[in-house]
Amino acid sequence: MRITKLRKERGKTQQEMADLLHTSLDNYRGIEKGRRNPSLDLLVTLSDTFNTTLDCLVLGRTTLADSRRVQRELEDIISQIGRLKDSI
């Protein structure tokens, strides 16, 4: 699940996350496994903690602006590679 991935990327344990969210370890584990649905307040705290949007956290997608920015960056990189290739 996305929550597990985000937690591990930040080097946090499940217990640390449960403490941070003021919930039990059992409840937090249930949320990570998808067996329990977090409250909206808890989702907001999670998105804040992980510095991500609710949309990304819940649905797994980035915002349209992020997607466009990434696309522009990739186009710039491809263009630079093309110029390098032409100069060789």
C-alpha cells in the first residue's frame, strides 16, 4: 500500500507512525493493510506527515500540475540527449 511505501521511504517504524498519529499500533497496522479505514482527520495528518496530497495518498496519483511539470522535464532531457547525440 502507498502508506507502507511512504512510511518506509522515511525510515519510520509502524510504532513510530502510530505514536505520531496518536493511535494504537494495531489500528495503524490495520490501516496499512487496508483492513481499517482511517478517519478524514487521520488521512489529513498522514498526508501532512508524508508531505503529499490527499489525492496522492488515497488514490495514488499526483496532481495534473505535477504530471505536466514532469512531462516538461522529460521533454527537456530528451531534447538535451538529442543535442548531445548530434554533437558526437
